Amino acid sequence: MKKPEGFVDLHALSEDERIDMIGHAVTVHGKTVGVLIDDQPGKVERYRRKLRDRFPAAVVLDQTSGPVEGVVTIRVGPQ
């Protein structure tokens, strides 16, 4: 039986380590990744910029508010 995939809590890592893990999952493994980011001024755009600069083959597919107040979710996938 295949091991289920899904949730990984990257909270204990630095922002740059999180960006690298997200980009690696998308570009190397072809995954689409949902990333929950605190809705703080400039933080979501900073994530988007770092992903774009470090992993040009990874694209932000969409961005939504939630799933809880104060959080934005972006979906990142292969180009």
C-alpha cells in the first residue's frame, strides 16, 4: 500500500529553508504545493519573489484568503 502524502509542517525551518523545500518539491518531484502564509504586509509577495527568483520553473497558480483569518494560501506548481 502506498504511503499517503499530504501535510508537512515547515514552521520550525527558516523562511529560506521553507522556500527551498517548496521549490524542490515542485521542480524536482513535479508536485503542486499549497503554502499557508501569514497575511503580514509584504510577506506573501516576498515568498512569491523568492520562489520566482530561485525556481523559475515553479509558478504560483493561484492565491486565496484563508483557510483561517490572517492567512493567505498560494498554490505553487510546475510550469
